[in-house]
Amino acid sequence: MKTKILMGLMAVVIAGLIAVPWIASYFYIFILTEILILGLFAASFNLIFGYTGMLSFGHAAFFGIGSYATALVLIHLEWPFLACLLVSMGASALLALVIGFLSVRLNEVYFAMLTLAFGMMVFAIAYQWRSVTNGSDGLAGFTLGSFGLGLDLTLGNPAVYYHVVLAIVAIAAVVLYLICRSSFGMILRAIRQNPERVSFAGLNVRTYRLVAFVIAGTFAGLAGGLIAPFLRVASPELLHWSMSAEPVLMAILGGTGYFLGPFVGSAVFVLLETWITSFTESWMLVLGIILAMMVIFFRKGLLGTALDWWLEVKK
């Protein structure tokens, strides 16, 4: 029943998202583009947190590396945008493989702290390696050329870029959903619930955790590759530990037990941030209070609580 409701809701939402550029101003197009990109970022994080039970505080490392990879390729090689995204995914996957290999052997708080340490290490490298990353100023001044595949798209147009982001995020979300619904995803959920029992069944828990970590890092890199042209800059702030906190908040806010939860959390987070910053400079304090109240009173996340309420009404 919940699946049918989600599918129907998803169809309506996708139809509405496609129509946005024709019915909304550029301001709302920018907001929705950010929601989609951060939603993919949060969904990639939820693969290791909500499905595998690993809390990472260094997920922004892959997000930031993806943005830097796209910016560097656009500046020095001027490749088509699609090729840049593939490079960003490859770079993030490689980084995730290295960090994951050293981290997945640890559990719970030790894993979380080690990923935080690696994340800050990547941030420090990007911040200090000025000859490559331009230090604290970040990489800017790059322009989007062609998309690739022979498609003639004006990526500098916010409406066109929004549709490109929507299509890429939709495809990525479908791939992530199929991974979560596969036998591999079922094993990840089993690992989250009882890793010892999975190990006793003859499965290598570390290998499954590592594969999930690399997949999550790859899709985080894709999101980073999309954010760089959107912000027109790839900066160290995208690698900072505070950026790693955002997908954690979004996933919990939307509901870690639901695939679409991180996307709902992303929408609420960005809209709240935009609304609060319009009337106060202390937006972080107000946002923190609101998010804390939501997490306390919506234990299954906003999406999970809404679905439970809807099913109760339908009875």
C-alpha cells in the first residue's frame, strides 16, 4: 500500500517538476535545482546510513571532489559536460575506495570519527594546494560548453540546466532505487540489523560495506559534479565537515527508512533555509531549533510520519 502511494505521489511530483520552468520564475528554478542536487547527495549518503547502518561524517569529501573534478576538466580540457560528470564520478569512486578500505573495518563511533578525520584531511589538502585548487578562493571562471551525445543544449540557461539536472538526478535515483531493492540491498539491510548473523551465514560483511561505501561515494561525486556549474565555483567549503552534516540532517528529516526520504528532507531543508534567511541573520539558530523539533516529534521522518497518517485515515 505504501509503495503504491509513493509511486503515485512520485508521478505527480515528476510531472510538476518537469513543468516548473514554464510556470515559475528563475528564483524558484534555482531553488529546485539546489533541492534536486542536494537530494541526490543525501540519497547517496542514505545508502550507507539508512540501509547499511554506517554513519559517515566525511561524505562531503566525495561531494567536493566531484565538484573539483568537474571544474578542473572544464578549465583545462574543456570536455563536454557529460564527460566531466563521468570524471567526477570516477574520482569520487577512487577516493571512496581508498577511504572505505581503511574505514569499513571499524564500527559505529570509530567508523564515524575516522571518516570525519579523512574528510577533514581532504579539506585541508584542497585548502592548501593552491596551485591546483586555488586555495580558499576555489576554482571559478569555467564555462559550460556542449552537453555531449550530440545534443545541442544551452547549459548556461538556468531552465535548460534545471532540466538536465532533473533528468540526471532521476536516472541516478532509479539506479540507486534498483540497488536498494536488489538482493545486494537486502544484504545491506541485514548487515544494518545484525552484522554478526550475516557473517555467520558466510558473507563477507566488510566487502559489502566497502562496495556500498564506494557506490555512495560515486553518486555523491555525481551530485558534486552537478553543483559546481550551478554555483559557478568549486570551493573548499564543499569539502568541509559542516557540509557532511547536511545529508545527515536531510536523511533523518525526511526519513532514513524510505528511499524518497532524503529528497523530502532536502526540499524541507533548502526551503526552510531560504525562508528563514529572508528575515533574520541568525538563520542557523532558528533553523536548528525547527529541525530539532521536527526530528523529536517526527520519529520516522516527515515522509514516514505522513505515510503512516495517510494509511490511518484510509482505514
